[in-house]
Amino acid sequence: MELGITRSGLQGEDAPVEFQRELMVSRLKQALANGRAPRISSSELREDWLLLKKIEDTEQENISRKLEQANHPANQGSDWSTD
């Protein structure tokens, strides 16, 4: 039995970004391993690289959003000024 993941399937929102990144890194490492000629075409390699970049950008956005939420708790919406 063979299982596979497509680029379009990997971009779905169901898989955690960390998992997506690790899969792409593993794929690129395998394709470029041991100084051999890549097992994929240059266009596929470029698509993989761009997808990895997109995944990393999404991961960074998620981290930034979490930090922003931590720095601005929901209860700061009320005005506590002393004027």
C-alpha cells in the first residue's frame, strides 16, 4: 500500500503548520540528498520551495497572532482610565 500527500492536500487547513513544514523539509532533503541529481524536476523543486516559504510565513503569522493575543487580553476592552 502506498500513501501520498499532494501539494494541494498539504495546503489544507486541517494539518498543523508545523507538520506541513516538517513534511516539506523532509521532501526537499530527500530530493537533494547525497549530492545526487534531484529526483524531481527543477519546476517541482521550485514549487516545493515556494510552498515551504508559504508554510513558514503562515507559521510566523500564527506565532505573531498568539503573541498579540497574549499581550492584549480580552478584558482590556473596557476603559479603566482615571480621568
